[in-house]
Amino acid sequence: MTKPKLRSQEWFNNPNNQEMTALYLERYLNYGLTREELQSGKPIIGIAQTGSDLSPCNRHHIELSKRVRDGVIAAGGTVIEIPVHPIQETGKRPTASLDRNLAYLSLVETLYGYPIDGVVLNIGCDKTTPALLMAAATVNIPAIALSVGPMLNGWFRGKRTGSGTIVWKAREMQAAGEIDDDGFMDLVASSTPSVGYCNTMGTASTMNSLAEALGMQLPGSAAIPAPYRERGQISYQTGKRIIEMVNTDMRPSDIMTRKAFENAVVVNSAIGGSTNAPIHLNAIARHLGVPLDNDDWQALGYKVPLLVNLQPAGEYLGEDYHRAGGVPAVIGELLEAGLLPHPDAITVNGKTMQENCSGVRSDNTDVIKPASNPMLKDAGFINLKGNLFDSAIMKTSVISKEFRERYLSNADHPNAFEGRAIVFDGPEDYHKRIDDESLGIDENCVLIMRGAGPIGYPGAAEVVNMRAPSYLLKRGITALPCIGDGRQSGTSGSPSILNASPEAAAGGGLALVQTDDRIRIDLEACTADMLVDEATLEARRSALPERPFTPDSQSPWQEIFRERVGPLSEGMVLRGAPEYQDIARSKG
Ligand code: FES
Ligand code: MG
């Protein structure tokens, strides 16, 4: 087989334009690269570096990239490290998800505009994974993802403490007087004992597992904890493998097909994946021109059992997940049960899911269960629709017994309930008024959060799971039904109705709802409606301001983002961007 022509040679070795070649070349020689490394037909491999001091979750990639570099050189390539716009989930105001599309844009521009033949995508913290996969989808040069890996398990007084999830617990312990302010800090910090990303099954572990389920990482790569020796070893193998992918011209569009996405949706249910996963996977799919929407998530994912016993849905953490076999064991169990829709989907190592994972079984059936004895049945999402929104996601498997008895025990309609709306315009309004007794919030209310979507709170805030007012908490009522056009943290296990699209700021139905309206939710018919007549709704619609629920932007990017962003149900992508798919080939 003849090797494909390297695009880097158009810069570094173009006999038709010697002058430009010399100009391109000389500046890459000035730090010590040689003409031999740049001109002898070695693939130039970019390492898309998301690790930095500003991004602690991904910072260990700085170390791992040394092993990637060793692998690339061993296989005959040259490395150019590429800085990627930083995204730290816990550090960025107003929200890290605002920066997913910014990191995407800048990496597209970099990969397209510079002499890169193939790229290693350093994934990890929540938004870094979708940002890099979206960019790889658009540019469509050979690409392989490398997870930085989760932190080691956290421990406090002999019990596992999971990052993110422990914060909910710490609040309760402090309220009960079991810990003071310092104890609160110590408890939360105990969940972050090493380099790496969140050790719970939050959005990071979800998206890294799904990057493997999509076929974009070497088998077994997603779950290896960041400090383990295997993490360095798989980094080396990843570096070697990208050279073979360049030599055989294996591109993201060859791997991330509709089949791959269908597999990933099923794996998401089996791992107990985050409600952020539909947003990010739908976005990656759109940048490949692959159809994928929230109806697909319900149709393909709802009936899949939960196999992975990790916090917040279960009890274990990242090290346990890896030791039990990680993603290959989950896929092996799904294959064994005939639940993986496309065993023939191809992966970055050139083999199929079947070839990689068939016969791989859980090494600890307490952590990764067999499909015959799952944690839960029907662990996927349902997609609700009605006059409140066109699409919103709900994870029905996390509805508590208490909640089910209170709301879903009507003999005539065992899966439907009605309640009085209490409407909050954004998180600040909610924090200000939730404990206000004059609102008369009781167990027959539905809490609604609006102005928290991609436009209203640029990037969409993780605020939809709202706690009950403290006077209800004291009566033992901990969970009220919640609906909102924002998101929910992947480390929270609440059964909220999330990601409602279109959002209030885009004129969706949530813009029209008012406190005291009757809300009807039917989990059987998958509907959510305000019981308000059409004429009243029309009158409310015409009274809306021009840009409802949209405070002023605080930065230029917020303004640009708000002008071009689409709804959460369609992945919150920038209008027009998906049209640039495959630019490395189609635009030279
Ligand atoms: Fe970075 Fe959770 S905050 S992975
Ligand atoms: Mg988050």
C-alpha cells in the first residue's frame, strides 16, 4: 500500500514554491529541529495539549506527552505540541461550558492552518473531550484521543470520597454539626488526592469512556487512573499508533460513524453516564454530519441496564472501575448479552469492538455487573416534549422511592402528576427566593428554572437540580420536581427535567410559564405541559421583550457565542460550523 501524501510537505517540502518552503522551514528549525525531521517524509504529529497550570484536571498530560512523543519518534514521526485554549470545569466563570466552542474553534483553526498530519487529542476534564473530538471531526485529519485518567480514589475516615459528589454530602454533614468550616474543606479536598480528573462517574469519566466507546481511544485507555504506570505506557502506545493511522489515512469520519454513536449511547446507559453526554455527543455527531438527536437517546439508550457501580449512582470510584476492567469489560458484558448494537464498529487500533472486547469480562462483579444482574434496568434517558419545550432529558432511573410514592402513585395515571409552577428567572433569583415562605412552596409544586440555557446564561448553567425550601426539608421533603433550560452537574444524581430546548431566552415555552400555572408531567407519554389555554399563551408571547431572559454579556466571546449558538438538544453548537466538515480535504 502506498502511503498517502503528507499535508505537512506542502509547507516543508514544496518544490514548486521554494521561497515559501524556506520561510516555513527556517522558523521551525530555530529551536533545534533539523531539516531531516521536517523534510524527509516523517509524519508531523500534533499533540493537542490541554494540560496547564490553569487546568489541574488535565495538567498531568504535560508529563504524559513525553511518553506520547517517545512513541511517535519510535514509530518514525516528528512531534509539534499545540497549546489548546484552557478549560477547567471548576475554575472558569461564568461556566466552563461557554469555552467548549471556543476551544473547538481555536483548535480547528490551528489544525487546519498549520503543517499537521495527525493529532493526539489530550482529553480529560469535562468539556475538553467534546471540544477536541468536535475539532477532529471538522478538520478530519487522522486523530486519536488519549485520556489523562481519573484521580486516585479519595478517602475520608475510611470511606470513599468522590470528587463533586462529596460536596453535596459535606453540606449535609456541616448542617448537622458533624464538621466545621475546616472539616468541610478537608472533607472536600480528600476527594482529590492526586493528579487526574474527577474520580466519580461525572461528565469527565462519562465523556472519556464514551470517547473509547466511539472507537477514538485505544481499548482500555479511558479508565486507567492518571498516576498509574499503565497510563504512561498507553500514552507511548498511543503515540506509536497515530503514525500507523497517518500511514493508512484512517480519519475521524471513518471511526465516528452512526454505528459508533449508537454504540456510545448504549454504553452511556450502562456506565450511568452524565446528562451532559447527549449535549456533547449530539454536538460531535453534528460536526461529522451524522444524524443524532434526543429521540435516538431514548430509543437506543432507555432500555439498557446500568452495569457500573460508581458514585453518584453507586458506591465505587475510578480506581475500582479500572481494576474491574474499565470500558472493555463494560462492552464485553454488553456483547455477551447481545446489547451492543454494532459489534463491527471499527476503532482507532484498526480492529472492531468485537475483536477488542469480546470475551473481556468484569474482574469484580460488584463494580461492573453482568447484564444478567444489573444495578438497575432501563437506565437511559427519556425525551420529554410539550408546550413547555420541544425536548428535555430526564434520567428516570434515579427517581427515589419517596419521590415515586409522592408523585407517581395515582392509580389512574401511575406515571403522571400535576403541580403548581414556581418560576425562577436564573440561579440568582432562585437563591434569593427559595426560602421565602410567602411563595407557599409545598409538595404539590414544580420548581422551574429559566434563563439558564446557552443564551440566557452563556454556555448554560448547571443549576436545574434545585433543593426544596428549608422549611420543607425540615418536614422531610427533600426532592421536588424540577424543570429547567439549564444543565445539571454530572456528579449529581437528581431526577430533574433538564436541557429544555428551546430555552426561554430563545422564546421557548418556558418563557411563557408563570408562577401558579398548572404543570402536567406524564412520564409514560413523555410529555410536559403547562395547562394554559392558547389565547393566554399568545397574549403572554406578544408581551415578551425583544431579548427575553438575556442579561448583558460580560465579554466579547459571550456576545458572539449568544448570537450564533443553537439549543442544547442540538448540542449547543455554533451555527454554520458543521458545514465546514472535512476541511483538510475539501478546502486543501
Ligand atoms: Fe475536571 Fe471534574 S472538574 S473533571
Ligand atoms: Mg460540570
